Amino acid sequence: MKNHGRLPLIAATLLMIGLALSGCSSSSQAPAVTNLSGAGATFPYPLYSKMFDTYNGVTGVRVNYNSIGSGGGIKALTDKTVDFGASDAFLTDEEEAAMGAPVLHIPTCVGSVVLSYNLDGNPALKLDGTVVANIFLGKITRWNDASITALNPGLSLPNLAITVVHRSDGSGTTSIFTSYLSAVSAEWKSSVGAGKSVSWPAGVGGKGNDGVAGMISQAKGSIGYIELVYAVQSNMPFASLMNASGKFVVPSLSSSGAAAAVASDLPDDLRVNIVNSPGADAYPISSFTWILVYKEQDYAGRTLGQAQALKNLLTWVLTDGQAINAGLSYARLPEPAVTKALALVGSMTYDGTAIP
Amino acid sequence: MAQRSHSDRRELIREHAFSAAGLTAAIALVATIVLFFVQLFVTSRASRTAFGLSFLWRSEWNPVTEQFAALPMVVGTLATGFGALLISTPFALGIAIFLADYAGKKVAEPIKYLIGLLGGLPSVIFGLWGLFVLVPLVSKFEVWFGNLVGSEALVASGTTGVGLLAAILLLAIMILPFSSSLILESLLVVPAELKEGALALGATKWDTIQSIELPYVRKSTVGALVLSLGRALGETMAVTMVIGNGMKMPRTLFDPGNTLASAIANQFLEATSPLYVASLIELALILFVIAIIINIAARVILRRGVQQ
């Protein structure tokens, strides 16, 4: 009986979208939802703007996305002023409690953070977790330190001071990078820890990826972390990293995706850190970026139409939309993650019942 | 007659309306400032209760452990602001005196135009210039200075060039158009009779400048410098790009540091925990109070100057 009730509703929605597209929607009918709004992370902004632009072309639904930062996105969703938020780090328990209702984490792509450096001749550097942690702790201060040369037998590294460059603004990139350092170094975990902004033991700070990249390109002997997308676009050299299974991996779209492909390690809520992933070909500093939505969509006077439009959008992002990822240097979600994410989208409810 | 009284009444109404509008605008201005303060004070409550006054003199800023304190940023703000003022003031006076008393119109006009242009440049352009031109020069100086004193410790944070010194130099250049053009304006209104009188009494040009013009413009010069200092203290974008954004207490001028404005701009966007946000707002409150104190101090100095 219920299914019978839904079918006409879908038909009606489609009809209304069609009418809206052809510009002759009659005012007597309930308005079809053709506008959705979201706010949050800046990291996936180029991807989202391309995705939502394509989606608008396919369905006529316009999605406004404001890249105001993950913090702002979480706040906007908490204040219920947007349909969805977006964040580079999953919500802490404290943040989730502040939401007042269960929130779903829907991953949209896999992002990686690379170590970029400025050395004469751009040697192909190899590093491992311990060495990276010790550099950022300020314990390894010169490029010809024995622990670095041991990993790079073919290279002659200069007797040059290492300048550490980090982000000065709070960012998901920093959160991913410091989570990695905490995973590979007990000392980092206890003395610094992980977060969107931390108390850096060494180095100078640059604002944004461009700030860090600018600082690296200015200073000989500097090393800093930036997003893979940014490093690829601006032709910056980056280091291979030894992953959890002892293999040196060059950061790339496929090695980022590999980090998320270890299905057994993905929890059903996908609220998971995938740094230092055990996958054989996985690049260790990788992470999902998420779209955040309320599980129960009947809040703050929202209509069923809005809930449906949002569900349709998320489903599209996880399926057809994934084709857009690679072209913009974002790794697409591996199959197990898509399956679990679609299950999460399917669990969205309106007034306690599943959204048709 | 009736015509006349009618127009008088209209005149009166117009005057009242104008005075009321003016009063409203004036009250709105004062109210905005008061509201600013109240808003900052109220929204920083979490931080004020958690850390109390020790927020002002402790120096740990750690978002992971949620320990926040303002001293490194207060030091960074005052050091860069006053450092920039110290460096730029002699240049500002020199430029203003040269343009007012030495340069002919053909020389002065283009220079004045360029100063105006420099003053109108968006600060991000100064920041980019600072990062790509000034910072490498400071870096060379650091290397030279490190070799000179033979101390690695002085330049232990590396010789990237970013740090307090780069910020001071950049701010000095940024506030120069303001202070020099304001001082110039006041030099230009020194009554010609005074200058001519001094010259007629046999004073040299230099004597006239020293004993007539400069004392005459002392008050407005202090005003100009305070305005420039205000700009230096609040400058955000350009400072962020060259100061190194270190949240630790700087030990030397070569160390990376941070200012209150720059720290807020850097971290506010992604600050999520309530205590973190409140602490950043308290930084804004401190900056607000510093601005007020400097303005009051300037007034006190001016009044003393007048009494003497």
C-alpha cells in the first residue's frame, strides 16, 4: 500500500521538475524543490562546484555551495541554515553532540596530502613516517642527517638546514597530516597530537595551500605539506612515503584510492581515519572528505520534497558524479566505500520513515 | 509677509531635521563602538572564565589540548606596530618636509600622486611583494648576520626570511604613505606670515623648519603617527604573508611570530570548539582595548604638548 502511495508522488515530483525546467510551472501546485544549499570545506570546492554544475544540467536542481571552511559548514548545519554541511574531518563526539540529532557522514572523494620540498635538482626523495615526524618535531634539522640519507642511498643530500613549513590557518589538510604523524609516531601523538590546528614544535606557517607552497618555493631546504591536487596543479616535487606494509609509494590518484579500498577496515558509518592504511599500494596520508546531513530530514519545517531532492543529489554524487573526480585530481571512492555510503544515504528518513 | 514666515518655518524645520539626523548618526557611531565592545566581551565569556587574566601573560596556544593564551600575539602586535612606526617616522617627516619646503611644484605633485597611489594599494599586494621581494632580502641579511655574530641560536628558526623583522619592514613601508601625507597636509597650512616673519628676522630655512613649522604641526604629527600605528596594529593580510605565523613566543626579531589580527584571520574559519572560538574572540577584545589605550595615550600626550 505504501509503495502504491509513493509512485504517484515520484511521478508528481518528476513532473514538477519538468514543468519548472520548461518554465511553465503553475502556481497552484506545491513548488518542486529545485534549490539546495550547502556550506563547508574548501578542499573539495573545485570538485563540488563542477559536480553541482553538472547536476544542474542533468536534473535542473541548483545546488549552492559556499566554501566557508569545515568549521563554518558544521556550524551552518548545526544552526540548520543549510541542507548539508561539508567537512574534511569527521565530527568529534563533542561536535556531534552539539548537533542535537544523528548526522550521517557521506564521503565524496579521497584526498591525499603530500610532502613537498625545495632542494637543488629536485631529487626524488623517499621518506618514512618516523623521519617525517622527527623533521616536524624539529629533531632532524639538516638534510644530510643519517636517517634521511639511509632511506635515499642513491642521492647526495646537501648539508643544509631543514626549514619546516606548515599551515597557519586551521584546515582539514592539517588534520589529515597530524593524524598521520600521530599514527606513526608515539612522540608526536603525546607531545603534539592531531587536529585542524596544532601547536607546532618547529617551523614557519603559511596561510592556505598557496601560502605553504609559496614559502616552500622561496626557501631552499624547506619542506612542507600540501594537498596532492595542489602539488599536481602547480608542478611541485613531492616525496614517496613508506606505507604501513613497508613499501615506498608515490602519491597519486590510484594510491590515494587504494588507501580507502581496505573494505574490512571501513566501519558502516564511514566515520573513519584512513591514514597509514594497511593496503599494499596505499599512500599513507589519505583521507575521505565528507558531506554531512541529518539522518532525520523532518526538521526546521523542511518538506519531504527537500529531503528527496537532497537524497537524489547524494545518490548521484556517489554514482554518476564519481566520474568527475579523476579529471579534477580527486581520487574516486573505491567500490566498498560507495556501497557503504549508498547504504547510509538509504538510511535517511523523513518523519521516521525511509525517504522514497 | 505670510510668504516669508512660511519660508522661515520651513527653514527651521529643515534645520531641526538636519540636526536630528546628525545626532542620530553620531549616536549610531557611539552605539556601534559600544556594541562592538559588549559583543566581544560577551562572546569571549568561555575563554575569560576558563583562563581569567592569565590569558594575558601566559604564552601557550595549543588547540589540541585547548590551552590558550595571548602573550605571544600581544608581543607580536606591539613589536611589529611600534617597530614599523619607529622605522617609518623619520622617513615620513623627511618626505613631508621635502615636499612642503624644498621640492618645487613640478617635483612635488607627481610624488604626492605616487604616495596617494601607494596608500591605496590593497594590502594583499604589499603582502605578495613582501613574500617575493622583501623576504628573500631579509633572508640574505639573516645569513649575513648569523655569520657575523657566529651564533646559530640567533637564527635557529632557519633563514627563511619570514618573521617579525620582515613584518616590521613591510608595515613600515605600508604606513609611510599615510603618515607622510598627513604630516604634509599639516605642514602646508602653517601660516605663511609665520614663516616669512622668521625668514625676515634672519632665520635660515632650516631654522624656520625647526623652530616654527615643526612645533606648529606637532599636534597633528602625533595624530598622524597614531593613525598610522592604528593601521599597522590592525593590518592582517600582508602581515600574515610574511610574519611566519608562529604561535610561540618569539625570542629574536628573526623568529616567526604572529599578531592578534593575523592569528584571528588565520584560525577563526576552522575553529569549532566553543572555547577555541571564545579565545579567538578574546584576542579581538584585546586588540580593541589596545587600540583604545593608544588613542587615549595620544590624547594625553597632545594635551601635555599644548600646555607646554
